Amino acid sequence: MSEVSERLPRSTIYLIDLGLLVVAIAWGASYSLMQIIVHAGVGVPLFLMLRFLLAIPFMALGARKSIFNIKKGEVVSGVFFGALLYVILTFETLGVKYTTASNAGFLIVVSVVLVPFFERILGGRKQHSAVFMAGGISIVGCGLLCFGKGGFSGANSGDALILLAALVRGYQIYMFGRKSPGEKFSLTNITLIELVVVASLAAINVLVFGGFEASQFDGLTAELWAYIVFLSVFATAFAFIMQLYAAKVSSSTRVGLILSLEPFFAALFAVLIVKDSFNIVQMVGGVMIVAAALLGRWAEENRDALQKRSN
């Protein structure tokens, strides 16, 4: 645990854990809800525009103390990471249109395994063999998950889109980790700008390719609006704010372990909401992907000890 978390009352730590669990549940449910929304005919840019426009006021409330002292570096970082986030969510949302919600929930976890490879290839940072082992386990898990039902004919473009989203997300995590420790930037300001950038890019996309015609909103029933509001409040604004707060007062291991429950909830809601089904081979593949992510996270957090042992 971090020094800050050790000074907190146990009840506060449990509340933080509960908040992170809500984030994992919301993210897990998001794949099924996004699938319902896009299958109802709502365009991906329109959906992302609405989701993030509704989330911005909540995030702005969280940034009310720092937003008036915003720095140029925060704007630059926010625009960069916001553009990456828009690409990730576009691939992700398109992906759930063509694959199962459970597959999407497991495959996106590959991003965690990819981060050390970006560090090795782009940053020249040596990695322990445990990292490459995690990569191998993840690849086998992806194969079982994608091809476990119907062999090669069981693979689809949705799985490929989710893996592309995982690739970009892994790069985003790597780039975020490269931020200089000496730079005193507000993560809240950066996150708020990210949300504004995603909403703006989605709005531009809607305007360029469809225009803001009232007919685009005709298919948005009360049920779909409820799903979009849920994703805006819990899977976007609350999730970002909760992560930022937890990062300050809890250990990265504790936060990571709780958020690693996301694919479990993705599979659970996929079965309950959209009636997904998967066989034992696919289940093994999903478990292998999560295990690889946990192994990779453990190797990263114990990097120094592992390097000393191997020397």
C-alpha cells in the first residue's frame, strides 16, 4: 500500500475499493450496452459525441479548482491523449458491432500486455523474460478466444478492431508513462481536455459525414438514452475521476487488481444482457488473457528485483 493509503481510515480505503469496483462493473457492462446502441442503428460518431458531451459537465465539476490555472503543457497533453482516446473508442465501439461483448471485454485487456513491448521497441528499455512469457500467453489466449468457436471461420472483423483498440490503448499507456516526473501537470485538467477533444472530434465526424439532422436522433429511444447517460456518468466521468483519486491515495497494485475484474463483468453482462454464449475453449482463452495481464503487471511492478535476480 502507498504511504497515503496507510494513513487513511480503513473505512475510507474500503470506500475507494468500492468506487473502483463500480468502475470495473460499469466498464464491463459498457460492451453489452454499446452493442445494443450500435445495433439499434445509432452511428458511432453520434454515440461518442453524446456520451462525452454528457460527461464533460461532471468532469468539469471535478476540475473546478484547477481548470482556471490550466497550463499549455496540459492542453497539449490533453489534445494528444484525447485524439488517441477517440481512435481507441471508435475501434472499440465498431468492434462490439461485429463481435461478441464478451470477446471485446477480454481482448481489450491485451493492451496491458503490450505496454512493455512498446517500452522495449520505442523506449529501448530491457524487459524480463516474464514479460515475454506474458505476451506468449496472451497470444495463445487470443487465439483460443477468437478461433475457439468455429476455427478460423469463427474469427471476425470485430475481434480485429478490438485488438487494434488494444494496440492503440497500449501505446497510449506507454506514452502517458513517459511524462517527465518533473512536470507538475494537473491530471484532472488533462483528462477534462481529453473528454472535450473526443466530443469535438465526434461532433466534427457527425457534421462532415451526416450533418446534424434531426433524423439522426429518431432512433434514440428512452431506453437507449438511459444507456448513453449511464455510460456518460459511470463509465466515463465517474470512472476517470475515481481513477485519478485512487491513484493519489491507493497503491497501483490494489487499483490494478480491482480494475482487472472488468473482463469478468464484461462476460457476465454479455450473458445476462445480450445472451452471449461461449464454450470452454473460449473461456480458457479469456482466463489466459487476464492471467497474462496480471503477470505482466506483476513483472512491471517487480522490475528491479527481477533484473537483479537475472544478473
